[in-house]
Amino acid sequence: MSLGGFLDSSSGPRVVANMPVGAISQPRLVGPNLSKPMFSSPALSLALAGIEGQGKMASIGGDFDTPGGRSKDEEYESRSGSDGGSGDDQEDNPPRKKRYHRHTPQQIQELESLFKECPHPDEKQRNELSKRLCLESRQVKFWFQNRRTQMKTQLERHENSILRQENDKLRAENMTIRDAMRNPICSSCEGMAILGEVSLEEQHLRIENAHLKEELDRVSALAGNFFRRPVSSIANSIPPHMPNSSLELAVGSNVFGNLSTTLPLATDFGGVVSSALPVVPTARPTGVMGLERSIERTMFLELALAAMDELVKMVQTDEPLWLPSLEGGKETLNYEEYLRVFPRCIGAKPVGFVAEATREVGMVIINSLALVETLMDSNRWAEMFPCMIARTSTTDVISSGMGGTRNGALELMNAELQVLSPLVPVREVNFLRFCKQHGDGVWAVVDVSIDSIRGNPTGTAYLNCRRLPSGCVVQDMPNGYSKVTWVEHAEYAECAVHQLYRHLLNSGMAFGAQRWIATLQRQCECLAILMSSTVPTRDPTPITPSGRRSMLKLAQRMTGNFCAGVCASTVHKWNKLCAGNVDEDVRVMTRKSVDEPGEPPGVVLSAATSVWLPVSPQRLFDFLRDERLRSEWDILSNGGPMQEMAHIAKGRDHGNCVSLLRASAMNANQSSMLILQETCIDASGSLVVYAPVDIPAMHVVMNGGDSAYVALLPSGFAIVPDGPGSRAGSHTTTTNGSPRVGGSLLTVAFQILVNSLPTAKLTVESVETVNNLISCTVQKIKAALHCES
């Protein structure tokens, strides 16, 4: 019986069945394309040498003379129709079975000898051999073809046996390791261990598990070629209680505890929860580096799944996980309950670190898809939170999502988070950002630090912050808004923070969820107003839409440069100066500006300091942004009145706007000047940034021209409350029980061009000038607000 009609001989394994029963007792498994030379594997060559010593190959080789494994008898039958006679004769007389010729032992011995030396003889060698053995050339050719086919069959059968043994061994080892991970045992007390205490052992088990998974996949893929079964079906043959990949290990039993990754969301979110996590496609690794990368990505997946699990639970759960706070009406995290419910997915808290955790809910005028796209794009994320993110970048895209959406997107990112004060160090974090859709119009985006897996990728010896699972859950609302629930959870080194700002950081108002939500609401409101057809305006001189866009772009660049100068992020290369004539809390830095568009060339000096004032943040903001009161604190305004030339609203609050101010000349010797000013305020704080600008350049900008080459060096103020519930005249209690007056933390910063030559050296007089400028400005503000003492 021939199976040619059922099996395609050009692809996949095939069964050679057209052979005499006496030659081969069962069908053989043959690989699709084994064009490699014979005996390429030393181990298999030695094994086959033993097989050949049993004398079986000779008897098999003597039964075949035709290509494709057909017998000599069948070959003669196929040609019997052309032996003579008409068609009528053939109908009356059926074809007679021809006798076939078996090779003699001497012929087989000669053929075997040549086959060992040359498995692929050329035509000349075959002709010589056929003459010597009294055979036809075609018989010799068919014998060698059949002999090579039989050799490949023997090779594949032996290799198949080895792969089966390896596969069984790897399954057993994998099952043992996973059982050990589910039930960790303490080596000292032989009792059940807490995962946080065996984090190092857990890491080693994960690496070993990922390595075994790669080996199992490789063996399964090879075995699938012989069994005519796909890799997935082979993997599914593993017992149901043991996950068949590290990804399923994370989704199902989860090495981080009894957490289900596909949690049903609260009814407040609505919609149907997705029941499976999209598998992130990864390329097959090659070599040692590829294997290490695959292991690392597997660990990233497990960490992202656990972080998403934790974020969704922290969003849904109220008491006893979140307790109402007596100070400011906020919530505080119950750390005893947190440690009981959640394992430490990034390891134990470093020595000297303190934790901060906050949760905030807000309505934002943006839909969930647009917000998810903003969060998953590092550039758009930085533009949405300009005062909080000094710098960010995407270092690796592990998955871009499924079906053209961000569902299942997983990215590796780096960011510098900041509070606008020289007394608070910039937080540099390396983290995974994972996005998942939990239902129709319900999305979640989570961040988690990767220091427990990769260490500190920046190479710096000191790490000052780690992000525990933090992020937001976004749900679409019918009115075009989205309900955003934000959770921010971090650990940081408190010793690096100045005493003046420790209370602010401990309350979570500096880097917490309230600041993220407040900034997001203000920015989205600004975008909605700018895209609206009816833009509120009170401009003395109307501005064209293109001019409005150019002014806003210039103001955005001005505010970004101001923030970079205050916190000394890596946006610019700053050098800190230590001068004896500078106040202790004043940080002076310098940098050289060479061929940078939008900045004057030369030596730029930046000075910033932070002070506490016993006035409310709102009162302080209103005083500093009012152009009519500017002469009371601005030394460079010539002491004259200010006039607002243009005004662009950026929100419903009058404090969110971009203005163009003109300082009138007090006498003929003074020249009038223009000042570009941006002010913004929300629940987390406020900002007043300004810079002198060239009059001809601003005319070009207001007419819609390019603002990229307008040179400016910004200065300004950053205002934050000194703690929760800070209001004018409000009183709180310090840790030692003494009364504490609520107030504001004011940061004053100036950037000045001290020399137009980038190669010039900085002088002591320049440092003293900028130090005196800050001191005089702070004193004038205190005097104007009657809080000198």
C-alpha cells in the first residue's frame, strides 16, 4: 500500500512504507531536509558504529535497488507494461510478475566499502563499480540512494531516542523546581519560609527555571518534527497541575503567592474583565547573550504581572489596607496589612530607606485610550508632566501590544523625577511600564523598579529611590471624562533630603499621587481649552491662532529650562560651585552654552535656594504673579509699573496663563523691555516663571513665526505647601508636640549670562552678584508680605 496520496514528501516528516515486509518491519520516521554530511555528530557516529557492527545494515541494503525505497520486484512491475504486446493482448493476458535479482554478499560488501569512503559517488565511480560487480549503472545508483535513506532513518531513530530521554529528564527537573518554589523551606529551621526572606534563592530558582524552559522548548520543537505534532501539543502533554512555560507560571500559580493576575475589577469600573494576558512575543535567542536576554525578559514578565496584580488590588481595596488620615483628610497605607497581603516583589527595603504611599482619585477631561497612549510614550509623558519629570527615555520595548492597541505593552524606561528645589535630590529610577486592558474602556498602567533583577543599570554606586508597584487605573466616563485612580508607592533615602522638605515628602505631596492627578487635570484642561473653538481672552492686542501656538511653545521651553536649572538634572551638564561667600542653602552652578538654539552663547550661572514663609501658598502665588506688584520684589524691572501686552488663558483658573509684560522706562536713559511670563497653579503647588525677551523676536513669534531661536534664560519661583492641609493661619503639631504654623516652601532661582564667551572663566564677582540677587529678592518678598521675622 502506498501512502503517497496522504503525505507530502516535500515538507515535514514522511513515512517510508513501500518496502518489502521482510526488509523493514515497521514504518520509519524520516526528517524533512537533512542535507548535512554523514557522521556530523561524534556521539551519533559512535552509536551508529555499534549498530553497523551487528550486521543489520547489509541485509537491509541488499533488498533495495530503486529510488524512494521501492523494491526491485515493484520496479520491474512498473516497467512490465512496455515489455511488448498490444493493448488487447495485455487485457487478455495480465502482466507476468518478473523475477528480480538479489545482490550477492560479495557485491554488497563491495558496495558497503565504497559507501563508507564516499556516500555520494559520481557517475564515473558508479560506472567502474557496476562493471566490476557485473551490475547495471542504474542499479548501483539506486543502491546508494536507498543506502543513504536507510542511514538517515537510523540516525533519526537514534537521535529521537536521545531527545525523548532529555525531554523526560527536563520535565522531571522542571516539576521539582516549581514544587520547591511553591513551597519554600527555610534551610535553618526547616519551616515554611517567607518569600521576602529567600529573595536571593528565589532569583536563582527563576533563572534556573527560565533556562530549563528554553531547553524544554528546544527539545519539544525538535521532537515535534518527528512526532508530527506541534510544539504546543507536546507542551500540553505535561500534567495539568504543572504550568508549561514561565509565562503561564506567572499567570497561573504565580511564584509571588496566591495572586490571580486576571482579577475581576470592582463594579465601579464596569465592563467585562479580560481573562487572559496577551503573550509577549520574543525572538528565539542565539548564543549565551541571547539566552541571558531571554531569561531576563522572562523575569521582567513575571515582575510586571505581579506588579499589575498588586496595583489593581491597591486600587480596589479600602480598609483595612487604606486607613483614613486625621491630617488633611487623606488616606494612609496600613503597612502591616500591606506586608500580609502582598509579597516583596522587588526585595527587602534597603537600610536607611523610608516608604511613602498615597492614593488619589480624580476626574480628568481625557479619554482612556488617549491617556494610555500618552503614558506609554516617554516623550508625551514628559510633556504631560513637565514640572515633575526632568528627563525620561524608553530603553527597551519588550512588547508593543496586541491587535494594534497597547494591551499587553511592556517597556523598559528610565526617568528623573524632581521637586523644584535644590534641597531635594532628583530621583533617578529604572522601571518597567506595563499596560493592560481590563475591560471595555478600563485600562491599567503600572510601573515597578527593576533593581532587584538588573541591579543599578546606571553604574552609579548610590541608588536613592525605588518604585514599588505604582500607576493608575483609568475608566471612561459618559461625559468625555475619565475616572483616574492613581497609586504611588516608593522607597527613598531620607538622609539625602533637607530637613525643610522632609515633612512634605513624608506626607506624599512631593512625589505622591495627589501631585500626579493635579498636574494631569491641569494639563488636560489646558489642552481642552486650546483645542476649543471659543478661547477665552482678554488680550489688549489680539493674537492669531498661529501666534498663540508659537507663544505657548516658547513658554513651554522656558518652563522646561527653568526646572532643569533648579534641580540640576542631566538635561544640561552643570558643575556645582563651592564658594565661601555663598549662603549654605544656596546652590550655585555653572555651565557653558555653545551653539544651543534658543540660548545665548556664553557662561551661564544658575543659583537657587528654598525658604519657608509663614503665608499660604495661594497668597504667595497671587503676590508674585501680579504685574502691578512686581516692582516690590523684581530688582531688574527698573522699579516702574508693568503693563500686560498679551494674555493666553490655559485653564479655568486665572492663575494658569501665559502673559507678555512690558516694563515702562522711568526716564530717557532706560529702554523698555518685554518679559514673557508663565504661571500655573493646582492642588499640589504653583509656579511663576519669567524671562526677558527681545522685542523684535517677540513680534515674529506673535505673528506665528518660529520660536525655537528666541534666546532666553528663565528665572522664577516654585511654591508648594509645607505639608498636608497647609492654609493661611493654620496650625499643626510637630513630632515633639510643639505648635507649628502652616505656610509655604518657596524656591527662588535665577539663570544669568555672566559672560558672552563660552571659554571665559567664572569670576568671584559674578558668583557674589547672583548670590546677592537671590538674597535681596527673598528679603523684598518677606518685607512685602510682612514676614521678615
